[in-house]
Amino acid sequence: MFELQEQHRMVEKVFRAFAEKELLPKVEAFEKGEELPYDLMRKMMNSLGGGAMIKEAMLRRVEKMEAAQAGKEAKKAPEDGAEALERDPLIPSLILKELSRVSPGYAMSWGASLGLCGQNIMNKGTPDQIRAYAIPVLSLEKIGAWALTEPGAGSDAFGAMQTTAKPQGDFYLLNGTKTFITNAPYADVFLVYAKVDRGQPKSEQPVQAFILTRGMKGLSTGKPFEKMGMKDSPTGEVFLEDVEVPVENLLGGSEKQSMRDGAKESLGSERSGVAPMCLGIIERCYELSLKYAKERVQFGKPIAEFQAIQLKLADMYIHLQNTWNIVFRLAEMGRTGKRDTAFVCASKVYTARAAVEVALSAIQIHGGYGYMKEYHVEKLMRDAKLLEIGAGTSDINALTTARLELGLA
């Protein structure tokens, strides 16, 4: 369970080579906003044969869904790489890790589009929705955005939600604002959460998810935010002003009692995705620091011989191994379908804190050079900080863990 198999080593090797050769030279342009990361994502997908493979696998799944609905047996087909990847959650975790060693922001945009938007529609959508929206997003023909957070809601994403969807015959009228949405400035497909307003008190309004597309009248997005870190991941606002959304764009095709549980499940997936991103940051910072400590000479000897440096490296190593173990356990939970919300929240708290601590130690070990942009640890520290804030702050996740363990949640 706690070691990589041959196929996992191959994934590591392939994506590390891509990240070093293709992604690293683009990071500066992405951070300055001179280029967008999406064409490189498509190149990454297509160079590995992923686009066509995913399309075929997803279409087969739709055919199985339709056959099951009709009471028929679907045609059998040999398993391909896309289905194997879905069956083994450690593979996407390793991809996130390798991308995050170079650019956590690029990894975040990729994961938000495919995981939070595309996979949600794939898992909960109708066959028609999967064909029209999920498959284009999962194959990266289109870019997706997952829109839950609002300007005044903060950590109370559901209770303080102000975005409304008013039923108007064969469509819903959506109004509201979403903020801090990854990919929002350039996304093609938006999965937007809103409260269905039939005049009842807000506390009784069910939360539903709607599929929107760029170009819909009344839907607009703001410019990319200027941020401390994750600069290579465009983030922005989504504005909804009397957007007419057809009933068939309600995720799943019909109103559920509430999509809160589905959104919380997505938050859980997002939190599970934080750990491999942190692993990539920690692994790269540790490797760079170890190398620098052996090469940097002060007072006539490598700084690796000083106990102060050795203690920092030891702490970094401890965080590295603990985070590896967490990633392995999360992947095993995904493979077996086990749900442990307390562990997911706790793992997000620990790994995000560890990534920030390790990145800061890496800068300290590098001294003045670590503070310079030409040294990669500077970027990794800036990017790491968001992982303590996004997907629920560390405090919220820690409190959720405690409340679950105490039986208060």
C-alpha cells in the first residue's frame, strides 16, 4: 500500500520529464500573464494520447448508463488507460505532485477544470450533459470552472449563499456573484451553485448546481486577480445578471432535495487534492535544499555540516515522509470508496502547514539567494500559502476534524 508500483513509477517519470522540459520554461510567462496555461495543458494531454482516450472511455460510460436506463446490457470493451486511471486514484495524485514540483498554480488550474468541473458533471450529469459538457472539459477541448465561493460567504459557503435561481417555467433565472473562482476569467463551462428561490425563507431554499456556458446572456467574468502566489492559475469573479438557464442544464436533470451534500463531497475531493500538491512542493524544496546545503561553503566547509542546517533538513524529511503516507492513504480510501471526513480535513491541515513550513525552511537554508526569484523555492513558498487558505482554511478544517471526532457535527 505504501509504495509505488511499476506503473506509478512510469507516471512519475513521464510527467516529471514533461514538467521539467515543457512547463518550467513557461512558468515566468504564465506568472506575468503573458501566456495562458491552457494550450500547454492540451499539449500535455494530447502528447500522452489522453484526449482521444478519455473521449472513448467516457462515451463508453455514457452508453452503459443509457443501456442500464433502458434495461439492456452494454457492449463489453477492453479496459483502457483512462478507465485504469479512474480506478487507481494514486495516478492522478502523482500527476498533481509532479506538476506541483514545478508549478502548483498550473496543477491547480488543471485539477479544478478536470476534477471539480468535468468530473462532477461526469459523475452526476445526465447522458446528454456528459456528452455536451463533461467530455469536452475532461478532454481539455474546453476549460471548466467550479463556482461555489461568494464575496460575503467566506467559510459559510452554504448558509450565507446569496446567489439565487428562480424557476420561470422551462428555465431558471440566476442572479449573484461568485469570487475566487479558478479559471473563471477564461473558462468555457461553469458549474454554478445557487439557492432555488420559490419565495420560501433563505434557510429553506435548496442548493442546486447548474451548468452554464460562456456566451450566455447575463453571464460575465472579471479580469484575473493579482495575487501573492499561484499567479500562473487565473482566478476571478463570475457575475450573473438575470441569466436564463434552461431546465435541462440543472445538473442531473432534476432538482434534488439539495446539492449541498454533492458540493461538500466536491470540497472533500478538493481537500484530498491538496495533499499531493503539497507533496510536490515539499519534495522539490527538500531536494533543492539538500543539494544546496552540500554545495554551499561557509567558514571553510559545506553548510550541511552545521547542526542548524541538519535540524532543518531533518524536519523537512519528516514532513516529506508523513505527506507521502497521507497521499498513499487518501488514494487507498478513494480506491476502496471509504469515507473518512475527519481524516480528509486533518490531512489538508497537516500537509498545507507542512508545505508552508518546508518552503520557508528552504528559503532560510538558501539565505539571500532563496529570496530571489531566480531560485525556485521563492515561487514554491508563495504558492504554498494558498493551500492553507483554499478548500476551507486550515482553521475551518481543524475545527471540522475536532467536531467530527467529538460527535458535534
